[in-house]
Amino acid sequence: MLAFSITVHKAQGLSLTSAIVDAGPASFGSGMIYVALSRVTKLEGLHLIDFDKTKIVCDQSAVTEYNRLRSLYTPHLGKLEAVHATKRKADSSTEQSSAKCRKKEPMKNCKSGKTRQQPHQVLQPENIAHSLLQQPDRAQQIDIIHTGTEQNNIYQYCEVTSVDEEFQRSTCQRLNLKFDEPENRAQTVDRDVAISKSLEQAIRTKTGQNVSVTVHKIIGDGNCLFRALSLAPTRSQTQHALLRSYLVQHMMDDSVRGPMEQLFVSRQGTNSSFNDYLLNMEQTGVWGTEQEIAAAAHLFDCSIICYSTYSFANFCLQHFSPHFITTANCDNNCHHQTIYLINSTGFHYEAATITMPALDNEP
């Protein structure tokens, strides 16, 4: 069988079905690890023989240029932050010491001397949430994607729990939507508890509060985002078409059209027409995007938090404040109610309800 051994620089531009990658201490240069890991077309084809995360570095001049462009065209997104490589090395000194210990005794626990299993496992998208549950320390890797100059804890600006009934009824009345009374409500609770436990763990990591998460199964017909957004205020998915129309009209309104178009251009490029985009978004079955989530937060006048996967087995809590499309900056006067969305696959939205668990002495 033919085999090839080449440098990362030589591999740049190649598309491979399988590759054995040394991403260890010998790596050097900005973006080098990215080039190495992105050669394969599928995750199953990537095999690591060494990995040093401190070698994942970016060129500071590139970050500076990104921030310059953001300040010109998308100031509401805030600036990217890059941690200096020397600081990352210092922060990981303990981890590197542990890694050396594992190298000497690959099948022994360094503290107890007990034999431990080291199976090779490739995670599939549907197994990501289960992987998080089986690795509690992974909750520490839940990231916050900022919407401007917010502090690390987004929950100082919005409620941890989901919108209450008073908010739902007032929103339905204001937008001429029908509130689904309890006696007419169909059960749409998802039986997959893995993602629920994962989100509970993420919120507990960020707030220290124990919450209860209920995931509501959303029909996957191309309208899932609008169905999930419909469920939040009305407690029903059935008004998704009307809500889609409301959101498109809201994005056309003079008060928000400018920022929405700027947000659109920053993602789609100047060759695309915002008007054509909106006309297409009016059609049933067209997938909604983050732009519609931002518009919904503004229209509902609440925060929307999306729990979504953004890379291999990593999740983030992405916060869209009600003024995301205008300033993106919450202040100490902000205390928004919260709608939760879940996107654990990258292709489908579910809705979630977050409540505080009942105390033992409560009926």
C-alpha cells in the first residue's frame, strides 16, 4: 500500500479522505494546526498521533484586520479577542505535566496506579450530547459567544428561566397571536434527555443554579426555527407561518432595516440583495438563520439564548439581546426575559423551557 509522509506546509490545499496528523510540540507557525486538521473531508478520516493545544495560534495581524473590518461594517458584534501564546502555555503547565506522566505510563493512572481504558472513539453528531454527559469536565468548555461588550456572565442581563405566562399573553396580545390555553395544548416533549442534561449542566456551570430543562420536539419541515419561535410566546407551533411573515415585515421596517441589512451584507457579501433575501424568506420551508433570531429578539423585546454546537463536541450559549441589531450592548438596567432555542446538529432547531426545580416541601 502506498503511503505518503509530507509536511503540513506541503499538505496545504489538499483534500484527503484519511490522514494521520502529528499536531504536537513540533508544530510551529500561525494557523499551522488549522491547516493540518482541515485536510480531511470527514472527521472519521482524521487520526491524531499527538496533539498540543498550545500550538493552536493565530496571527495577531490577522485578528487586528478582522477587528478593523468589524468596527467598520459590524460594530455591534464587538471585537475578537486573542490570548497571547505565552499566557496559554503558562495556563496549561499543569496539564502538560499530567501529559508527561501519561506518556511514561500510558495505561496507568498517575495518581492511583490503576489501569484505565483508552478506547479510540470517533464521535458522530448524534452522540455529541451523550459524550458531554459522560464527561462532566467538558461542561467547563461551554463557551459564551458575546454580542458586543458584555461581561462573561450573560445572565446578569437576562433571566435564567424561560419567559413566564404573563409575558407570553402580553406578547400574543401585542402581536395579535393566539395564546394556546392549557386544555388545548398537545404534548410535544422530546424523550431524548441527553441534550436536556447537557444544557442543565451548561447553565449550572455558568450560574451555579440548578435548573430543569424540557426540550420540545419541533417538526422538521424547513420551518423549524419559526416553529420553535412560535412555541415560545404562544405555546404552539401552529402559528409559525404568521410569525415568519411578522419577522420579515419587521426586518423591512425603517427602524431596523438599516442594521439588519448591514448584518446581512456582513454574512452574505455585497453581491447579494437584501430585498431578494427577504422575499425568499417569506416562502414556507425556507430555513431561518441567526438574522431571524436577532430580529425575533427585537420584535419580542426579550433575550433569546441559543444552545448550539459549533465544532467537534463543543457547545456554546449564544445570546441575542432585544437590542442586538442596534447596539448589542446590555447595561445594568437590562433584565430581559429569556427564550431558549437548541441547535445540537447544525441543521435543526428545537425549543426548550427552563424552570427552577420544585422544592421538596412544595406540593
